[in-house]
Amino acid sequence: MNREQVLASAEQQEIAFAQLEFVDPVGIGRGVLLAREHLPQALNRGINFSVSTMAVSLDSHIVVPELGVQAGDFWAVADPSTYVVLPYLERTAHLFADLVDADGRPWPGCPRAALRRQCAAAAQELGRVTLGFEQEGALVKRENGRPRWAHEGHFFNFDILNAEHPFLLDLVGVLRAMGIEPEKARAENQFGQIELNIRYGEPLAAVEQHWRFKQAFRHLARRHGLIGTFMPKPFMEAQGSGLHLHIGLRDSAGHDLFFDPDDDSGLELSALGRHFLAGLLAHSGGILALGSPSVNSYKRLLPGTWSPAHSGYAVGNRSVFVRVVESRPAAAGGPSAKRLELRSPDGTCNPYFLAIAVIAAGRDGVRRALDPGPALTGHDTAELSAAERERLGARFLPRTLDQALAVLEADEVLREALGPLLFGSFLAAKRDELESYHTVISEREYAHYLEHF
């Protein structure tokens, strides 16, 4: 839609409110609820926000002094092409915002503008990147004030899906009404975890469809008396919830640029695909910091948990950082295509930042013609000895958020891709978050120290 079509549609549908939203560096949605009468202003001039909105921590205090209350404003301008009616809120529409300066140019802290720049550079250098978000989420309830999983069953079994059939019907209906096509759902563990696949697409559209999916999942879970959460590791007894990002590359005619059936390595990866993959591995620490950006993230990324604790890649191996997705041969009805699956991220990330980092890392790998080294196909990295890991190049990824942030801070490619404002705000907010966790006294500390020392 263009601006005029949005206004006409909002009037015809008797929309009362419009949510105008953007996502801050730590992955929190920010915005304003507009009466329909003020929608023209949002579409034309934009709505002003304090610059400090993009420089706050999870505790909602400013972490970048130069972006404090004295730093002025940016304007959030509604993108009419993103207009949808939210089926789960009465007479309410939603639009994503571009963030601009007073003169109308993209503001340096706009994630959408940063992602567009990466996509444009990739299109010129490589081809058309596609992304598919595969998010795992958990349905949780509270018992005596404490969180508890909603179900007990078996993974990949229908019991949990059947028990939550009304929720899934609502969710799929809402997604389709917003133009989002869910492909399949499965119970990923035995404790009420559900994974939903959304069809791949252009990076900006894929990111924003993923965001709308998450919001709908959480809202509808509350409506059904549950908590819908993408917390990476809500329960130590169960595997965590990840966000698996599928990456493809095509030329202007739609031909797959990662696929090469004559690849001598048996990966069916083209030289371009191998270089792109090597770029992901070369920047794995920085990607980890941006894609797994919470203290809780690193309680999921442990050996033997279906989550990658080691760098490396392989065909069909879910224990490594990047999986080269298996497909049946074309002669057996399989596609003439190949995609990469990044397995480390989770639902606490800013998905714009994750997409930016993946594209920038892949571009760097191609630019420098990097080699990914030997594949770890056939090896569960959790079962390898230290000597075997060393021989195979299966090195540990950063084990904690502070280790990952240190790697990210030294990554000039990802720094440039995000730009100094977004990069600096993210680092400052996450270090503030770390500090807050270091100063909180936990129940485990009482158990270990209170009566023993």
C-alpha cells in the first residue's frame, strides 16, 4: 500500500488505533499508539521520539550518556507498505517505522536503514539473500507463583499439539490474516515447546514477519491462560528454545547460488556458498553476541543439548554452529537448491541485528575468499574429546555473554555493518545488563554459602 491507500483502508475498516513500532538495540519493541486521526502525521512528517529511546538498558535507564535526555529527537515515519490490521486487537492496525533525522535523512540509529544497506551491498556483490526464521517457543504456566511447563509428553509427538489445538488454530488464523504463511509446527521437546516455521523471504520482510509472529504468539498465549515465552532456557531440565536462521542466495533470475551438485566435497555447495559459510564461521563470536544476547542464552548453548557449543559446520549435524541443510537429490524429487542454517541464535535477539550480522559476515567471507575448512559431518561435538576437537577444528564458542561481547567489540566488520550508534548502544546496554546480574544475590548462592561458611 501507499500512504493514500493506507488512509482509505483505515477509514473503510473503521480502525480506531494504529501502533507505530520500531525495535531498540536490545530487542524491545518501542513505539506509540495513534488515534486514526493522527495517522496522516505518522505517514508524512513522523512522530518524534527522544534519541535516548535507543540507548536504554533492559532496566530502562540510559546507558550511553551522549545519547541522554539532552541529545534531541529522531522521527519515526510510518512505512505504508507494512500496514496490517492486527486480528487479535479490536480495530487496531500496525506499522513499522523508519527512523529519520529532522531533515528526513535516515537517522544513524535506524535498524531498518542498516539492514537495507546490507541487502543492497549483497545484491550488488553476491545476489539476493533470503532468510527464513524458525523460532522455538515455550508455553508456560505459573504454579504457586513460579513458572512451570504447561505440558509433559514426548518431543515430535502430537500430544502437546493436540492439547493446544485451540491456541494453534488462533495463531495460524492470525498469522494468515496478517499475510504471514506458516508452513509447519512441531513439539520440539516434551515440556510444551512448539516450533513454527515461517516461509522464507527477503531479509527485511522476513525480519518483520518474524517480529509479528512473536508478538502474536505471546498475546494469544495470554488469551489462553498461558505465558508464551522465547526465553532461551526457561527450565534446566529441558532443552532450550532457539531461533534457527535459514540463509539462501539467488541471482536475479531466481537460480540458487549456493547449490553445486558437482561439489567434490559432497556438500553440494558452490564456491560462493563455501566462502559465505566461511564468513559466518570467521565472525561466529560476534554473531553469537548479537544473536544470543542475554545472560540466559549461554545456559542453552551447552554440549549435548541440541544447541551448538562449538564452532564448525557440517551436513545434517545439529550440534554445530552452521548446518548445511540436507536435501534429497533432484533425481529423487529433491530441490536443486541449498541453504545454510545458523543454529546458535535465540528469541532474545534483535532480529534486524542478526540479519545484518549474517549478511555482513557472509559478504566478508566471499570478499576474502575464505575457506571453511573440513566439515564436522558425522561427529557429535559433545562426544568428542578435547584432542579430537582440536584435530577437527571444533573450537568452543564463547561460553558466556561477557566473552561474546569482547569478541564482538573487536569485530570491525560487524561494527561497520551496524554503525557506531547502534553498535555502541548495544554493547553499553548489554554490559549494563551483565553488571546487574553480577550484583543480584541468587537462590543458589544462599544454598551454597548461607549455612556452610
